[in-house]
Amino acid sequence: MATGSVNGSTAQRFSPQWALVALVTWLALALAHLRFSIWLVTPRETPWGLLPLSTWVPHVSLAAASALIASLMWQLRRGPRPWVTAGFWLLWGAAVVAQDRFLTFSFNEYAHYPQYALIAWLVARAVDPGKDQWPIVRILFWTTLLGAIDEVMQYLWITASYSDYVDFNDFLVNLVSAAAGVLIYYGAAQSPTKHPVWGLRPEWTATGMIALAVAAGFASGRLAHTPEGRVPNGGVLLTGEGPVLYLQRGPAFYGAWQAGPRHGQYYVLQPWEGLGLMLAAAILFGAARQTTRESAGEPPSRSPESRAG
């Protein structure tokens, strides 16, 4: 495990074991998506008649929200900066309410919140096992990238039979879900007093490679935004010049209101709208890294390792 010196103490920088757990968990949940969805919506005999388990998703969600609030009260009592932590949780709650009101197709999509909160917690455990670095933007980046890969896999393969577009709504929901995992992981921890020096960030390299690949795809005509008509499952249209991957399977999805069971209709974000909101959310939740004891005027405390030394 790599280590580094921060504030005179030995800080654990990375845990490959937890990184492997995070990747395996993400892959298992991503591959189980279709099977879980079918299991959730399949009617079965219950004491109240023939009903799908999805009928109870709102009730389970309410119970989960109550449990989260109770755990947050405990967290805030133990945490060193309860008002700051509470402020970020209120920001998170406002984001969830807005997403639910305008971007949610059905109650079943609530599964994104525990799924990507868990993955973000595991990623945080991997990249900052000592909770003394607080690389929040880094954690959000890698978790959201995994979520984006999950959504692209669904569109191209896993749920290609009914996915009509690469879902930037879910990109954003996964990021906000990841923010919950970060807040849970760091909620009662002492915040760092100094910014770590990371050197060349792999996040910039990954972002640049993705941007170049997307730009090359559009420039070559192999990637396109909108078809003139309906295209086959997976968004791939075979032409005389080769296959073209469309981000949506028809011309009337992005930037339009669609029918949905949650509120009657929901809005499908354009790619640029989704990416813009994701950047704004990353900046807002990444600001938790700036709320250090030093900036709040509190004296820095020595770590258990440094006291032992």
C-alpha cells in the first residue's frame, strides 16, 4: 500500500484490496441490472393479491430515508463540523428532490441511490483508507465514470431492447448518489488541515482520453447525436460507410418531456445539459474538501500515528 507524509504523519494513500472490492461490486451490480429489474416488476402472489415487488419501492424508500436521517443525527452528534456537514446533506436532499421531480421516470430508479452511494463509499475506502486526504472530487470522478460506463453498457447491450438513449439523467443521479456515499464516509471524520500534493492527476488523463475518443468519433462520423428516424436496438445503424452509433435511437428524446409513471412526465437531459449539471454538482459537493479546521480557525489536531511517534 502506498503511503505519504501529511502533517508529519504517515498517511495511507491507496488500498488495492478495497479498489478490487469496489470494481467487483460495481461490475456485479451492473451485470445484474436487467435481471434485477425483471425480478422487481414481475407479479407474484402476495397476501394482497398478485403484485410486483416494485409496488413496495416507495414504502421501502421512505423507510430507508428515515433510517438515513436517524444515522445522520448520530453522525452529526459525533462529527467535528456538524453545521457544515448538515449543510451539505441539505444540499444533497435538494438535489434529490429536484431530480425526483423533473428527471425520474419511475420509483424503481431510486435503486441508483444506494447502489452508487455504496460504490462511492468503497472507492473512498480504496483511495483514502486513513480518511486524512479527503480527495472528494477524485472519488466522485471515478465513481461517476463507473456509473457512466454502466449506463452506456445498458444502452448498447444489457437493456438494449428498451433503452432509447444514453441516459444523462442517470449520469447525474449516479453522481449525486456518489456524493451521499462520500458524505457518509467522511461525516464523522476529522477534516484535513493541508491539501495533499497529488502530482499528475490520472483524472485529467482519463478525461482527455475520453474527450479525444468522443471528438474522434464525431469527426469520423462513427458517433452521432440524433438519427433522422428510428434506429435498431443499441443505437447502431449499419450504413454503406460502416456502423454509426447514435446517442439516441430516435429524434424525439433528448431535450424533451417524456411520459413516465412517477409524475406523469419527466425531462430527458441533452448531453451538454447533463454534463453541465454534473460539473456543477461536482464543484458543489467537492467544496466539502475546502471546509477544513484550518480555514475555520480551529487548531489542527495530531493524528494517532503522530502522537504515538
